[in-house]
Amino acid sequence: MSMFLNTLTPKFYVALTGTSSLISGLILIFEWWYFRKYGTSFIEQVSVSHLRPLLGGVDNNSSNNSNSSNGDSDSNRQSVSECKVWR
């Protein structure tokens, strides 16, 4: 393994750094565009709607069905835990 690492040239590290910077920049531009268009972060939207149920989070369908009879607009907010931002 160390022999493989010793054979890597500085060009490899420059290419690796440049490629990761390019990909990060594209993700940043896409996030900015998505936020300007839809008002929410794409990564946050995907994590809340797809990853949270897989990780044992609150199931939005079951909580919305139980709260739909009272007509509160806060029923959707109760299913997602709040996050406070310090400024």
C-alpha cells in the first residue's frame, strides 16, 4: 500500500484537488439556484423527505392523517422538529 502512495505524483494531487473543487462549486451553484427558485435547500428537502423515515424519524403521513381533522395549519410543522439558527 505504501508503495502505491509513493508512486503518486504532485500532478495527481493537483488534479484531485481541482476535480473536487469543481464538483463542490457545481453543487454550490445548484443549491443556490434551487434555493432561489423554491425557497428551500435541495439537500435539506431530500434529507427530510427521504432519509428521515429511513433513519427512524417521524412518519409524515401518519401524523398528518391524525391532525387533518382539526384543520390547523401547524399540523405539518409538528411532524418536523424545529431547528434554531444562531446569528
